Amino acid sequence: MVYEVEQKFRVPNVVELTAKLAALGVKLGPAVEQIDRYFNHPGRDFAATDEALRLRTVGTVNRITYKGPRHENAVKTRREMELPLADGNEALLGFAELLQALGFSAVREVRKWRRSAAWTWQGAAVEIALDEVDGLGNYVELEQTAGADEVARAQRQIETLAAELGLNQPESRGYLELLLASSSAV
């Protein structure tokens, strides 16, 4: 079983953070648009069970991702399954239609521009993603994937990298949760 181990932080000063990353030797790639379309299960409320089902599009590449409930840790840890779908808008729309025919309901779209880097920290691969999220602003995510026996190590590594970057106020909610909370506050 593969787990996603990540921490997310609001970034008030993108220039300052990118300078800190560059000083460590991290080279962020160019910004790519990611569009995430979230769905709710017909028989259980994913908001209540802390699960997520999304269709992600990057350019013409489509993927479906299931995220299981979070484990109670300082660093967000959850089971993640991601599978490729056929490329192109027609395939994406067809799969979204299939989900809706099965009773899944569309929840919301999350649109962001992501600059990312695969980097090694304390001997392990870390994905660093700097996101500009429509309606929310700038965030950085520090993420590793880990097997069940590697989760504690990955959590410690993410925490020490965050400290090295001066990131000390993690945001435990996902972008979907943040957008839904901001739209209900209006």
C-alpha cells in the first residue's frame, strides 16, 4: 500500500521562498496548469469520511485519483491510488459522464498553476510544488510517497525540510476544502 505524506503551507512571499529553495539547490520547473474536478460518492459523503475522488488534467494528460481518510499525524498522511486515463478532453468528459451515470456528483473544480521539482532531502525523494491556486493564492506542498513501513521516516523528513525553509504553519485542509470554506463564508 502506498501512502502520500505531505505538508502544505500558505506562501505570503513567493520571491522569498523561491530564493530559499534556490539556495538549497532546488530548481523549480515551469508553471503548468492543473485542473482538478472532484466528485462525491453516491452512498457516502466524502467530506464526512475524509476521502477524495478527483479527475486531474495536466495539458492533455488525464488521471483519476482516490485519496483515503487521513491518518492522525502532524504531517498529512493518507492512502493514495492514482491511475492514468486516456488523454484528451473527450476522454475526460466521457469518464466524468460515466461517474455521474453511476451516481457520483460533481463537487467543484480546483484550478492551479504548479511549479514543481523532484529533489532529494536526507537521502529520500521529495516533490516540492509551488502552487498558485485560483481563488486562494500561493501555497507550497512538500510531499513524499512511502510504503507503510516508511511513513514515520517520511513524516520526519517533511517536517525537517519545512523547518529548513522556515515554514511553520501547516495547512491541513486540501484546496477543495479551502475553496468550499471560502465560498460558504461569502
